[in-house]
Amino acid sequence: MTLTRFRTEGVALAIVILVIDQIAKFIVAGPLALSSRLQIEITPFFNLTWAENRGVSMGFLTAETETARWMLVVLTGIIATIVLLWMFKERARGDILALGMILGGALGNIIDRARLGYVVDYADLHFGAFRPFMIFNIADAAITIGVLLLLARVLIIGDKAAKSEGPTSGVQDGGHSGDAPAAKTEN
């Protein structure tokens, strides 16, 4: 039952991110008319800036033609499907939630690309002329945070789990391996 609950939470998180992302993009494109205003200064270090991303992360795989656009929709749809399948195979709640963030963000950007031909980006974090990130959106942020959480789990928690398990002796069948008794190791 617990795994089912974790997976339900992961799917619910994906849906919440998708809905928030699409609402934010609607507000930016509709009521705020950012596409015609191009930029709205919010703070000295954060603006809403209109950007039409026709590629994937950081402008890679730019889709300049309709064929390329739909190929990108299919490619990102395949990736989202793989993330969903991974989420349903995963057992750790933290990993399932991270995958839910990635899935929700991916779906938000896929909807834009299919509907508009580009992904609506608007979040512009800057410190003077220095911009640590390209202009992004909520979907991009969710994908990035999800990936970072998975990496942290692998690099930090995964390493601790491997150390706590200790060395394996390769012994099977009740502690005996064919000819001699197994050597006992202590940590």
C-alpha cells in the first residue's frame, strides 16, 4: 500500500506542477500581455521577460520547422513516458517525488510546444548584467529541482547506503561457498 501511496503522491505532484505552470503561463501571456510588453521589472534582480523557446534546455535542439517541432514534441513525449515508467518502478518516496516534479514540468513544456510551437519562458533572474540562468518558467524550475534531487540522492544518500551495507563476501546458501566456510568481516 505504501508504494501505491508514494506513486499517487508522485502523480499528484506532477499534476499540481503542470496546472501551476500552465496558469502562470496563461497569466504572463494573457492578462499581463508580456508578449507585447516584452519585460516587466519586478525587483532589481528579477524581471518577467518574454521569451519563446523553440528548443529544449538552453536552446538545444531548436525546432525551426513544423516537422522539427513535432519531432521535438514526440521526443519529449517519449522522455516523459520513460520518466513515468521509472516513477512506477521506483521504490523510494523521495525519488518518486523528484520524478513527479520532472514529469509535471516536462508535460507543461510539451503542452506549450504542441499548442504554440514554442515554450513560454518568462522568469529572468539577474544580478546586474550577470544572469546565472537563461530565462525559464515554472516547468523548467521543477525539472531542474527534480534532477538535482535525484543526483543528490545518488551522490550523497546512495554513497552512505553503500557504505552502511559493508563489503559483500559473495557467499550464498547459508554462509558456505562450496569448499570453505565464509570469512566473516567486521566494519
